[in-house]
Amino acid sequence: VQADGTDGDCVTFVLHDEDHTLGNSLRYMVMKNPDVEFCGYCITHPSESKINFRIQTRGALPAVEPFRKGLSDLMGVCQHVLNTFEVRIPEQLRVTS
């Protein structure tokens, strides 16, 4: 991850080797923060595997904070889905056997 623009409350992060899968999910998690005024991303070109991810806060905190929280929250959601899946698969195998 590279951060372009060090205005503090408005930063564009460049995420390499990523696409819409992370971009849209992370945007959703970051936008849940009431201190975030704007959050969006774009893929620079279809042949490039990087996204520009921009966050602008209302000035109460630096943009890197909701970025970190969004990543952390997204990892928590993914872990919950994985745990639920791992619990349910053996249950389903027992039912169908």
C-alpha cells in the first residue's frame, strides 16, 4: 500500500495486486464510519491489478484511521464467515450421510 497526498484528512491509498473484490468490500466498511465524508475507489486500467482508494474524513481524524479500521473490520467479517462455514460443513455432512 502506498499513500498519495499527505493532507491528513484526504488521502489516496494505492493498493497493488487488488481488484473490485477488496475495493468494494473495503469501501462499504469504511463508509460505515460517521467521520468519513467520502470514500471511493477506482481501477486505473483493466490490465493493471491495482486500485486507487480515496478516503476523505470530516477533519476529526486522519484518513489513515478509518482505512485501518475498515481493514480490521473486514478481516473480522471474513473470519466470522470462515468460522461459520467450518462449523456448518461437518453438520451438513452428517445430515446428508
